[in-house]
Amino acid sequence: MIGSMTGFGKGVAEGEVGRVNVEVRSVNGRYGDVMVHMPRSLSELEPRIKERVLSVFSRGRITVSVTLQGNAPEQGLPVLKTAVLAAYLKGIEGIRMQGNLSGEVNVMQVAQLPHLFAFEVPEINVDALWDAMSAALDQALSACRAMRLAEGEKLAEDFRERIAAIENLLAQVEALAPGRAEAVRKRLEEKLARFTMPEQVDENRLMMEIALLAERSDITEECVRFHSHNAQFLDMLDRGEEVGRRLNFLLQEMLREASTMGSKAGDADIAHVVVAIKEEIEKLKEQVQNIE
């Protein structure tokens, strides 16, 4: 099965410091980009988290959010800075005396003064925490992966339908192509009739020119290559590998073949069908951007 790059999953596990909650969100991304949101006290675990995520997903912008529910505050315990408090009180008294001011300053007002408290982060057994975090992370990654695969299967069905539509359009082009030589002949005869007398037309020369024009406007090779690209596209869908980049490359080749067919054929009916083919390719290109 192919995988989409859009998914979500969450996991929960118990550890020494309490409950660990992990959420994983992924969206489209050209490469494998991982962003981790968690308490600063756990920042040393970020490389392990990224490594684990990239072992599961090769492409996409993946956001991992980690929260702890336990007895230890995430930002640490507040500790009063007594020297800072003394400086504040001395400064307040100086204001009162120099300005000959009156009024009371209560505890809550003082407590809200900046930089009055420091936060001491309690020691955490990182290895023990990682055991719980990795279990929660694996749950979240598994759930996210399942969602990406389910979305990928829906996209694959849409891809198959559009490739089938392109095959039908190619059949129309191939049905119209054999009449090109006769159309070329008629146009040449009409142009010659305007400028020459019928007896002045060299029939052999005319047939040679028609043959040359027919050869230059022959789109058989383009159609054959196009069918091959379609077959490769479907084969990649069945492989269930990380094929997003290869599918995108194939679509570029298909678009090139369609453009060549339209320019070489020089036929209004074929041109209309080629436009429809290009529309299907553009829809495929838009959807393939979400494939891993």
C-alpha cells in the first residue's frame, strides 16, 4: 500500500515521573522534517525522538508534541531569590523616603515583581522516562502510520481511475491518428489548387511531400511511450513502496509526451483530446504531492 503524508496519532504511557502523552501530526513535505514540542527539561531526548520518527516516515512535515502529567512541574519548582527581594524592598523604601510618599505595599504586589523567583528543575531519570516516552511515541507513530496508509489507499483508487481515463483518451487519439495522412493530402491539394493549374501538379512530388509530413506528424512512438508510463504508474501503486518522487517524475514525462503529441499531430480533434489528457495529468500531479 502507498502512504499519504497526512496523518495523526497519539499515545499514552506511564513512567516514573507520571504519565507521558505523545501526539504526532504529519502534513505534506518534500523531505522528512521533524519538529518536537516538549518541556525544556527534556530537550536532551529530542534527537532520540527525531531518529525514531524518521525510522518510520521518510517524507512529510511531522510535529511531535510531548506532555507530562505527574507530580513534578514541567518548568521546575519556584525558589525565592532573597537578594533580589532585599534589593526590591530597599528600593521601595527609598522611593517612599525620597518622594515623601505614603501607602502600603502588600505581599501580592511584591510577589509579582519580575525576576523574584527562579525555577529549579528537579532531576529526572532520563533513561527511565525515555522507556515510557518511546512506548507512547511508538503508539502515536503506529496510529499516524495507519491513517496515512488509509488515506494513501483512497488516493491510489483515485489514481487508478484517472489512469484508466487517460488510457481511454489515448485510444481516442490513436483512432483519430490514421486519418492524418488523408487530411494532410487534402490541405496540400487545396493550397496547390489556389496557385497552380491541375496539370502543373507533380503527383509523385505531392505524394512525397505528404509522406514526409505524415512521418513528421506521426505520434505512434509518443502513444507507445505513454502506455508504458501508465503501466509503470500502476505498477508502482501496487508495489506499496515510498514512490511519491518516482510517480511525480513519471507524470512529468507523461505531460511531455502529451505536449509532443499535440504539437506534432496538428489536428484540432486530436488537440482537444490532448487537452483533456493534460487536465487529468494536472489533477494527478496535485494529488501525488501528498504521497510519501
